[in-house]
Amino acid sequence: MTRIRICGAGIIGLACAEELLLRGHDVEVVDPAPGSGASYAAAGMLSPSGELWHGEADLFRLGRASADLWPAYAARLGVALAQSGTLLAGADAGDVQEIDRQLGLLAEAGVAVEALTRRELVAREPGLGRVTGGAWLPDDHSVDPRSVVASLLARVPVVPVASGARVDLTVLATGAHLPAPYAALVRPVRGEILRLRAHAPDQAPATTVRGLVHGEPVYVVPRSGSDEIVIGATSDEHDTPPVPTVEGTFRLLEAARALLPGLDRAELVEVTARDRPGTPDNLPLVGPTGEDGVLLAAGHYRHGVLLAPITAQALADHVETGAVDPALDPRRFVTEGSAA
């Protein structure tokens, strides 16, 4: 049994804590506001194929492996997993060209994909507006991160202040704001996200829609088993507090309404902004820092929900065996506890 203190109770810190507890370790999680960071805002897309882009083979590998863990993980936590797939949709020819580039990358990665004409898109999602073409990703699903966090909090005790008890290891899982000397390893990337309430079936899509509207990316995620619809998300590098903006909200609504005109009649109930924790290569930091007794579980950028199960396993495996995935090893940026 190892005594471990985890700083940060977002989905990553909580998932790591729960895994370590299941393996019989003594774990203390410290956070004055558990579950209130990026996990609170996240849409919960489990979409490794939808996120694939050039130079991100390791991220895609990890995302697919973690997506495979999610059905059993969701069942164990008692949360609903929406396994309805994802539609990619482009509003104009330029948007479809970008989607075709992504489909080419997926084909190279050995992923079976189905390109769709406008007629085929509308047959799958009748609420679509003026779209030109797209694709169907049958293995990209979604989950409600707030439900996941609530389930984890029911399993993992969290205290607002560290107890002062001696521990063998400290895990820093504080999202976009790591303490010194690791602060420079992550950068805040603001994401704005909207939550709507549908009052009629034709106001919500039947499945997740990821779209490009004249180059503007947007996703619309219907929440399984409820009337909630999540629209996101902007991605803005900044050095100010993450607050919702008129400009960000307008961009999201304009793009989402173009894709799905029925959203016009839905109720806007929440506008949220949070910082995502980006890293220099957009891969997470999971494992040793080079400083004795200090580990990281941070830097998950847009993929914290998707990568939560595999991150928990990777961190616990490192605690028990010393194993480290080179793609996640924080020491690629850290030497002897100092930022490179």
C-alpha cells in the first residue's frame, strides 16, 4: 500500500484516485472546489476519430484505447453511455474538403469510415439544415461528464485542505494551473460552451453532430435520456480569467443554428467558460517529473473525459511498477523537477 495525495478533483484526479483506491492504496484527494473546473464545462465527447489530425498518432492511439475502456467504465460507475455514433457535417465545399482530409487520415490509420452525401446525411439526421456532405463515425460516442464526476465523488473522499499527514507520493492533477516549478508545462486555452433545453423532439439532433460551417468548428451533443443539448466549443489562447463572451456565444450559436435550425426554438439555459490545460505537444503529462515523490496527471487539453480511464490505469501502473508510456512521460519537458 502506497500513501498518495492527489491535488485536484476534476475528472482526471478523481479517476486516478478511484483506480488507486480499488488497487488498495491509501489516497487523499485535495480540492476546495471539486469538479468545478474543465470537467464541469466539458461536453463529454468520446471522439478519437473526430479529433484525429496530422502529427497526432500517439494521441489517437491513446484515445482509441481509452474509448474501448469506456463501456465497462461507464457501467461500473453507473452512468449512461450514449453509443449513437457521430455525424461529421460540412456546410460548404471547403468544409467538406477539410472533412475529406480527416477521412483520409482515418483511412491511413485503418479506421473504417463512411463518407455521406447531403441526402445521406439528412436521412440519418433529418434536422440538418444546409449541409453539403460529411461522414458517419459509428464508434465516436458521448457521456455526461457531470454525471461521471458525481459518481466518482460518491466513491472518492475529497478534502478542501491537505491533512498534513506524510505521504509517499504527490500527484498534481490541477488542470490548466500547475504549481511551480511545473506551471510553464501547461497553458490555459479557454473553451466556451452552451447548454440548451429542448422542449420538442425536433429541437434536438438524434445523435452528436460535429460540424464545420464556413470554416467555423462546432459540435452539438444531445444528452442521452434528458432534454439537454450541449453546444461547443470555442478554443482561445489567452492570459485572462475564462469568462463567457458575447463573441464566443454568438459564434457557437450562429454555427449550430446553421447546422440544425430546430435549435432556434430550444431554451438557452447556461453559458460556461473554463480553461483547458494545453501542453506544448497537446499530449497529456502522466507520470514522473524527475522530482522525487512528485507525479503529474495533467495537460489533457480537449481530451480529459475521453482519456480519464486510460490515464487512471497508466498512473496506477506507474505507481506499482514504474511503467511509463513515453508519449505521456512528463520528463520529455522536465529535468530534475524544473521546467525545461
